[in-house]
Amino acid sequence: MSEYQYYEFLAIDRPLSAKDMEELRALSTRAQITTVSFINEYHFGDFKGNPETLMKRYFDAHVYLANWGHCHLSLRVPRDALDVKIAAAYGTENALVIKEAGKHWLIDWSLSESESDRFGGEDDGRGWMSRLTPLRDELLRGDWRGLYLGWLAAVTAGELEEDEREPPLPAGMKQPTAAQRALVEFLEVDPDLLVGAVLASADAGKPPEPDETEAWLDTLPPEEVRERLRQLLAGQGLQAERALKARFAAWLRTQHPTAVEPNRRTVAELQQLAEEARQHRLRKKTAAHTRAEAERRKLRQSALRKLAKNFDRAWEVADRQAAQGTATGYDEALRSLVDLADAYELCATRAQFEVALQGFMVPHTRRSALVRRLVEAGLWKKS
């Protein structure tokens, strides 16, 4: 399998200038570059740029995928979107790395070794950006579920010690967004670990009440209001919206502080919950398989009883199929004879089937391809 790498960058808060695009073009002559994006793929060689540098200077989101089983998501958010305590609580050494970058945080989710075969051609990296970038808006609203999923990816990868305790468990983990479900898929978070971990998560909170919005608006300093209006007049409405939403989310957190469980679960305890979830899932799968098999047998017996009502006609059908003298005819005849054998065992006797089969074979003994099929199926013995 040849080497394959996919790079995609997206500018959300500020479009690229002509100078920015010129600088990016110097890094790659083949890349697709627009005022908001940079996309390139490599089947040999490598990207000359440094993704982290590009994120700091130009972009707000980055997706990387390599067909040897590595993928990476990076999001840039303003510094006031999360504080140092949150970054320290959720960040890990590899799976979820949160770094300060001037006026921003860089949040990197990584999968180092895939356990699936999706990188063999089915997953070429395209489409992940649109599925994953809503996580950025969620973070700006103070939704830490994406961070917790990154921490679970570290547990899945065996990155953490068994006695390490989990970070704060966000509310609403049992009701993930589409982007959060995509992140679970992207990072290949153990589904049983996820099921076990989210059981203790409270339901998502209600949207803020109108009177809360009014109360917060009363707290805004006049200069803050003037600054956001300046941004709107300067065509920077998106930045103004994000700044206000981030500030509102921070204020809401002070009004409704999340209670942190003093005895958060250890990695070992979560792994035990994952094993219990796994056993429960396997029991359900076994029960479902048993029910399906019982239904299949019921339908099969009903069809065989119907066949047994007119054995002579069924033998005539098998004879016409065999007489075609083709591979398709022989395959059809074999299926008919298998059904006849089962129908005799259910509604008559195996001995009666053997006698009828002897008569059936009289005109067909020279059909070696048919005989071979019957021998392999255990219906006939060569003399």
C-alpha cells in the first residue's frame, strides 16, 4: 500500500489575505488554497510547512490523516474560552494536548495507532473537517464534552496509569452532539469505555432563561458594547458574536457552577465499568442472535412443511434443474435437494429421502459436476 497523507486547514474567524495566500503558496504549489482554506494530499514526500505554525498564524481548524493509522484534529480558540485549570484537568501527553499560543489556545486531539482498517482507502480524510469543526463553537459556549472525549481517547490508547483520576465529567455526555459522535469515531474511543463512563453524567442543562440574558447584558461595560459595535461596523460580525458568546458562557458558569465530584473515578474503575458494559453488550448480542436463529428456524420449518405437501412436484423441479446441464442448473438442483432432505427429516424419514434420491439420480449419474456437488454436500456417495 502506497503512502498517503491528507492536510486540511480552515480559517473561521478571519479570512486569509492576499499576502497570507502568497505565503501559503510558497509552501506548496499543488495545494488548493482559498480565502478560508488550504487542502493538500501527498502520495509521496511530505508537507514542507509546520502545521502548528500555520495554526498560530492563519487558521482555526486543522485535520490531518495518514494511511498508516494516524489522524489529528487541531482547533484554535481564544484564551478566554477556557482557563488554565480546565486545560490542565483534561490535557494528556498525546491524545489531547492543550497548549497556549499567544491570544489563543491550541487544542490537539490525536489518534496514533488505529485499530481499524478504515485507513486502507475508505477514509481519505475528506469530510472530517465539516463534521468536527462544530466542536469549536461548542467549546466557545463552554461545552467541555469534546475535551472529556479526548481524555477517554487517552484511556483507550493506554496512555494513562490505572490510578489516575478522571477530569470533571461534563453534563450531557449521554446526549452527545453530532460533532461529538464524529470525534468518538475519529479517535476510535472504545465504545464500551464510553458507555461505562457516561453513566454518571448528569443530563444537559436547559438553555439560559431570557431574564438571565437580560441580567448579563446589564453587566457589560459600555466600552465592551462599543467595541463589539465597532467590530460589526468593520465587517467583523463573526468575531463580535464569538466574543460575546464566549463571555456570556463564562458568566453563566459563574451563575451555575458545576459541582465537581470530590472522588472522581480512576482509570482502573472506568476500565471495570467498560468491561461490565462489554459483557452486557455481548449478552444482548447473544440474546438477539438466539432470537434471530429461533425465528429463522421457524420460517425454515414452515417452508419445509409446505414443500412436504407435494414431494413429487419438488422432485420434478429438481429434475428439470439438473437436466439443464449447466453450472447454474446444478447449483439450483443442489439447493432443491438440500431442501428436500431437510423436509423428509422433518415430515417423513431420512430413509425415504435416500430411496427417492436413488431414483432421481438414475438419469443423472453421468453428470460429474452435479455428482461432485452432491458428494461435497454429503447427499451422495460415489459408488
